[in-house]
Amino acid sequence: MEEEEEEQPWRVLEFYSGIGGMRYSAMKAGVNAKMIEAFDINDLANDVYAHNFGHRPFQGNIQTLSAADLDRYKANVWLLSPPCQPYTRQGLQKQSADARASSFLRILEIIPELMQPPVMIFVENVVGFETSDTHQKMIQILNESQFVTQEFILSPLQFGVPYSRPRYFCLAKRKPSSFCNAEFNGQLILVPKPLFGHKESVPINENDQLISTSDDMHQTCLPVERFLEFGNDMNPNSFSSEGSLSQYVVPSNLIERWGSAMDIVYPDSTRCCCFTKSYYRYVKGTGSLLATIMPKTRDKTSLDELCLRYFTPREVSNLHSFPKEFEFPEHVTLRQRYALLGNSLSVAVVAPLLHYLFSDP
């Protein structure tokens, strides 16, 4: 009796690879995938990627890639996490007119030109992308290229992680491939239930969007303390790969000036705010600060008494659900680590999405 041929791995291209969040997600998803090439223009992000995976991404301008260039890779899966600045609420919201959107638009325009287009495409971006003209162009090209799509807006809070970071995701499969739950094709889904085969009692609003029923998501999350490197230890002699803990203490002059704008969480909190690339440089709207002293009455305690500190880069990567073995090369500074993490993604969210994408009906 002849042995069955071993199933060939999916050949994957990883665009805007950053520090490897998408690759870690694919690994956690357990998909049979081989990363053929990664692409990123950020030299420092590529240092981190190479340090952890032993492969340095292609560091050219993606816009210079032709259809012939991409056909040569014989890839059947594309993973993309394009720049989010054209679509953020804080930005200028120039959408497709923003120069940072041009490389992604070019990749989309290449799809109809390919001799071997991908079978599956995965796109991650900020909430707001789904209402942009870039999104409209993407869906148009995917439809014309015989792809079916399912779109999601999900947050780590919905996966038990005490971290509020809602993001938009587009999953696309080229016909005749199809999704496990094809009844959700063309819909924007705001709950993770379809990823796990739950079709029952999924509420839909008047715009055919699957919606969350509040679910008190953060009440089912693990406490923040489960993701901490130091816990409540404020001993300045404590050390980690990032150095002395004293560098994470929030200076009293910042507390005095910006205290009312700070988002403060405690070790037993089940929610913290999204960390942006400006965390540690600024305190307003860039991410939560940790109170290391547990007061008896939280609303009556002065901020100075809470011994506030920043989350360490290791703790931020824990909240992004990066594996324990992930690390930064020594030459990457503290501010650079925060900036790179702020531009990354949640493995806890992306892994089940990829598992769903790669699954056959």
C-alpha cells in the first residue's frame, strides 16, 4: 500500500511584517504554512524580525514590486498589515490620498495582473479603515478577482486578554475556495463566535452586521497581573532584560501636569487601554499606567500615593500575546521598543482568524 503524499505547506508572503506579529500568529494558529518572504521598509523592525526568526525581511519599497516579481514567489497566501496612519481618528484621514496608502493600493492593483494570484488574503488595519475609500477599492478588486470576503472588527478583550485594542480584519478566499461559515460572506462581523463554529444566536443589526451583545467582555478577561513582569515590586534594584525598574516610574511632575488625563489600572483590573507607538514619550492617550500600590479607596487616593509606573516592553508584548521567547536585540532602545510594539498586532486575535481562514469547510 502506497504511503500518502505529505501535504505541501501553504506558501506565504508577509507584507509589512514589522516585528513578526503575523508570523507568530500563524505559528500559534498551527497552520501548515511556510513563510517564503517578508517585506518591511523599517530597518529596526527588520532587525527584531531577523533576531527572532533568523531571516531578514526584504527591505525595499513594495511599490517597486511587479506582478512578475510576485509570481516568482509562487505564493498562495498573502498576509498584510499596511500602514494605519491614513485611517486613524487622530490623523489627517486623507485615506487613499495619503502617501502611506500608496504601497497597499499598488499591491491591490497587482492582483488582477498576476499569473498565479493568491488563494487566500488576510488584511489587518485600524477601525476606520472599513469606511475608507481604500477599503472600497480593496473590496472592488477582490470581488472582480473572484474572491469572497468576510470582515471582522475584534478586540483582545473578546479573547480573554485584558487589553482594549479593536482592529479591522478582512479575510478573503478565491473561488472555488470557500469559508467554513459561508453564510457570513460579505458581512462585517463584530463577534468571534463564527470563528469557533457558533452560528446560533448571533445577533444582526439593520446593516447586516453581526454585533456584540455587550457580553461584559472584560469581566471574563484575566487580570492584568497575569501579564506583568514585575508585579507590585517597585524595588529600584529589580532588573530585567530592559534594565532597572526605576526607569519605568512615572515622574511626579508628569503626574502633576497630566494626572487627570492618565488612564490608571491596577493589577486586578480586567481591562487596559491600547498602547500606541508614542507610549513612554507621552502619557496622554498612549496607553495605561500601572498603580503598584493598592489603595483602600481608589477614588480618594492621591495619584502620587499609587506609585505609578509604565508597563515594560515585555509586559506590553505579553498583552499583545507574543510568546515568551520573543525578545528585542540589545541595541534597540526603550523608546524604540515601545514604538515597534505600538505598531504591531494582537496574536490572541489574529491566530484564531488565521486558523479560520486556513480551515476547509
